[in-house]
Amino acid sequence: MFFHYVLVAILMLFSAPAFAEGAVFFPPELDYKMICRPGKTEKPAGGQSHNSVAAQYHDGAAKLRGADGEVDIPQGLKLLEQARKGGSVAAAVMLADYYREQGDAPKAKELYQYAASLGDVAAMVKLAADETDAEKAAPLLAAARQKIAVDIASGECESLRSVHVLVDYLRAQEEEDAAALAWLNAAAEMGNIWANMSLSDAYNIGDGVPRDKKKAAFFLKRAADNGSSEAMVQLAENLLNFQPATGNPAEAESLLMRAANKENLRAYHLLNRLYAGDYSPTLKDQAKQRMALAAAVKLPHVTAELLVALADIKRRSYQEEEENQAFTLYQKAAEKGHIKAIMWVAEMMRYGIGTAQDVVGSLKYNRLAASLGSAEAALRMVDVYRCGIGKKPQASLEQYWLQRAQDLGSEAALMAQLPMMDVSLQKEALLRFARKGSRRAMVQLAFLEQPVDENTGWLKRALQQGEKREDGLLAYARMLLASPQPDYPKALNLLQEAAEKSTAARRFLAEYFLTQNQAEEALTLVDSLPEDAGSYALQAKIYEAAGRKEAAMEAQKIAAKYGHVPTLIALTEQAVQVGGLSDAAGYVSMAVAASPCRVRHWAKLEKLVKQGALTPPSGKTWPDFRTRGLMLRDEEPSDRQARMAWLLEDGMTAEAQEMLKETAMNGNVMAMRRLGEFFLLEEKNALKARQWLEMAAEQGDTAAESLLQRAYESGFLNAPESK
């Protein structure tokens, strides 16, 4: 073995294949493991024990780097200085590095010289690097090379812990790449983790050496065998991602568990995905997933993503104790700036889930998420100022947040504003979104630019472009179903194709199956629906249609708990039917708190009030209560009333029709078109549809003209002789 070490040392005197400039090296890991004898141990000064000096160095380094999640530079420097005085050369080098970064060159040089005098290779090299005089630098480099060579020859490898410093220095010099590679190979042979991982990376991409995947894998495995958690994670990633033909999820799981035991957060992230079934359905295991995440969140440097992953699991249990824990986890992640966590804190505070109900506090968190760039949070702020949730209703702020949501890329905000825009402005806004990749905007543009052709223009781009092609398929299917002459078979084919990858398409397809009384087909999509109040309400309907009463009731409870207003209204009606008036009043209060201005729901409640079966909450009279919902304030322009009717989702009430008619007669083109669409698509009243659409077309509304043209082509409306 001794002769082997000597041979390696001699080989380093000769040339080796050169590294190309710019090769990427991994930073050194703390968990080095050498396959040679340990070097000389430092002798503690002042009677201190090895353990106390090592602890001071470890704690000081952690404070200085923020390894425990909190940076404390003064305390870190104090502990490192104590360790240096105790004889720790590593502490002296770390202190020198700090002062060098702070621009205190004299202090750094003094500490480097102290460490170099005790034989530290890193200190020697850094002193040489700081020397402007090549003649003064040469002896330092020679001493560093000699120290490493002697350690290799004797079987000691203490100085190899600093070989990365020498290698990086040599590679920065002209015509020194060969020497750098020789030292790198020598260090790798002796078990240096960083050297093995650097060589693996070099052979993997062919940087300075011939590209060789087998050699890359060999060096990576050797680094893992020597204790590198990063190497373990990379090997696991190769097994999971990059070698599908020879991938081995079980072996990857073993590697990740070893890395996780070394507190490697990347390992925990991959274990979370592995047990969630992202890589292999056979390894999907929520119990293991919970255990892995529970271990991860105990680490002082845990990431917000891991906190949120465990919070999601606990929240979905819908058990009070678990929900309380989920709220705490979301709060911790929110403190780290995680937008999803901030929004869940806001949502749970609003409905009093996992914490006391606090509408005002919820608003603060929601505004924070919006200010950090969440389009969804900005849309929630629209409801706040439209409906007065914890704030006084303000139309100007509602418009501000609606525009803010659109600026942040919200398609929903764009679609909500489209009816209020002139056609030219519609095209401008749609073009802006389409150029950024919005497939829904592309489809909308295609239908504005008649005739529609699947093989040209925006529609073709929406159906073919990029990984999000499913968005275009879904948007196109929705358009086909909403057209005057729906093409159900084609729309269904598009939906089924999109549903393979798109959760939004699966949800829409489930809704479509339900409307077609195909409960069994809808049931196959239940588990893949996104987890929100609307999805649980849809699940309840699907379970009900499939005859699964208990499952339907459970899903309905969850939807109600998270403020789904139609579910709360349905529960109110059910409670009234069985005489549970106190329950009914409770459901009404929850509905008002969840959404005080959803016009479409209050007509159902109004009937119950008029029948004397229900009393409005908070002692209000019904007209006052309804006015609060409709938000019909005298100072608002009439087109706002029209827009409120436009945004109805469950059909148009008689009040909404009257509102639109009044606004249309005052010259509002959007109201004319909306009435025309209503009579054309929902009421099938050709006479009234034609009347309102022609009025809008005469005012220059091209969308109304387009709808008229399609109605003429379909035969629903008789084209005028002049046409």
C-alpha cells in the first residue's frame, strides 16, 4: 500500500490531460471520509480538551454561515477565535477567510501565516494567491505541493482536505491544468469526496477529459460510498430521472434514506415526491411520506416547501388537531416568504379552520401574498373590495386589484374584464396574454378573428404549442360547447385528450359527465380533482349521482367548511325542509361571511324568508340584506350593474334581466350583447336574441356581429334579405 501512495505522488510530477477553462467544481462537503490514516491531530492549548475546541469550531462555523438557520456573526467570530487560541488551525483559516472577504487584508494575512506555519495547505495556497510577487508566491506553492505529496506517501491525508484550494488556484493559472488534474486524481484516489464528485462532473459533461458516463458514475458512487450525501442524492436522481430503462426506485429510496439521515434536505424533497407516487406508483405510501416530512420539519434549516408539504397532508385529514398543526406549519412557511403558505394562512383565518376566525388578519396575509406577486391573491382582494369582506366596499380599489391580477398574469382577471372592453382593447389584452403563452387567450383571439380555422393562426398555436398544449385543448373544447351549435363529440374528444395531463381539464370533464348523467364516468375522475372547496362540492354531486350517500355528505361538509356558498345554500334548504331552522340560520351566516355579494344565491334564500321559514342574519331585514349582496349603490355607474349580471355563473335571475335591460336602453353595448347571448344560448328565443344582438352590432360591437353570423350560419336565426 505504501508503494501505491508513493507512485501516486510521483505521477503528480508528470503531465496529465488538461482541464478546459470553466470546468465546474463542487464545493467541499463537511462529511469527508478518507480511506487512509488520519493526519496529526492538533494539540489543544491552555489545557482545553479536543472536544471543547472542536465544539467551539463547529458552533462558530455554524453561526458564521447560518447553518442552523440563523446568522450570528459576532458570536461566530468569538467562538472561532476561542477555537483558534485552543490550537484549531481550521478555525484560523476560517477567520482569515472572513477577514479577507471583509477587505481586512492585514488581519487575514496574519491568520493565514499562522495557519501556514502549522502546515495548513489551504493557508499556504491563499497566501500565494494574494502575493503580487511571483518569486514570493513560488515557495508557498512548493511547500503546499510538498505537504500533500508527503501526506500521500506516508498514508496520511489531512492536507487533502484542502486540495480543492490548490486545484482551483492551479486551474486559474495558465498552463497549470495538467497539474491540477493530477492532484485531483490523487485526492480522489485517497478518498477525497470533493475530488471524486468533481471528476464525476467532468467526465459526465466531457469538460477537459473525454466524456465517459461509466467513469462519471464510478467517481460519483465512490463519493457516495465515502459518505457524501450529495453524491447519494445525485445517484438517486439518476435512478429516478435519467435512466428510465434501468431505473431502480427501490435502490433510489435506500440512497435517499441514507442521505436524509445525514440531514440532506434535497434527499427529503425527493423522498416526499417518491412517497407521493411521482416516480413509481408502487412506492406511493402516505404513511412513509408523513414520517419523512415529520423528520424533515424538525431540522433547524428546513425549507418552506417541506413545511407546506406536511401541512397539506395534515390539512387534508380534516381532523381538528391535525388542522391546528397544519396552520402552525403554514405560519412557519409563511415567515419564510412562501406564497402558497401565506395564502393558506389567510384562508384558514378567514374561515376559522385550525385557528380562531380573524377576517381582518386574513386580509393582511392575503394582501401580503398579492404584494409578493400572487395573481390568485390579487383576485381575492377584488372580492374584498367588491363585497366588503373585512373592509368597506370600494369600487376604485376593486378595479385596482382586478387590473393588478391581470398584470400578474391572471387569465381569470382578463376574462372578467373583457366584457367591459371595446373590441380593440379586447384584442390588445388578448394579444398580450397570447404572446406570453396563454392558450385560452389564443383561442379567444381565434374566435374573434373569424372564420375559425384549426390549421392556421392562433387556434393552431393554442393546440400545438409547448408542454401546456392541454390548456389550448381545454379552451377550444369550452368554446365548442358554448357555441350556438355545440359540437359535443369533438369537444368530448378534446377534453379527454387534455385530461391526460391537465387537472383543470379533468375537473371540467367531470362536470361535463355529470351534466350528461354519466355519474360512473365522472366518478373515475374524482380522485384527480384539485383540492379546493369547489372540487369537493363537485365530488359531493358526483357521489350523490352514483348513489354513494355517505361519501357525498362527507364531501359536502368539507366544501361547506371552506366556504362554498352554493353548498351552504343547499344545506340551508335541506335544514329548512327538516325543521332545523337554527342549523339553517348558521349556514346562512357562513354563506354571508364567505361571499356577501354573490347575487345568484340570494334569490333562493329570499323565497325562504318570504315563506317565514328563515330570518336574515344579524337581525337585518331581507331588503337590506339583499342590497348588501347586490352592491347596488346609487353613486355607481350603470355599467357596473351590467357587469355584476354578466359575472353570474348559475344563470340569470329576473332581477338581473331587468338590470341589464335598463342599462342596455341607456346605451351600454355590453349589456345589449349579454342579453342577446342569454336569449340565444339559454332561452333559445330567436326573436329577442336577434333584437338585442342587432342593437349591439349597430353600435359597432364586432363580438355581437360574430355571434349573429354564427347564428345565421347554424340556421338558428334567419338571415336578413340584405345579408
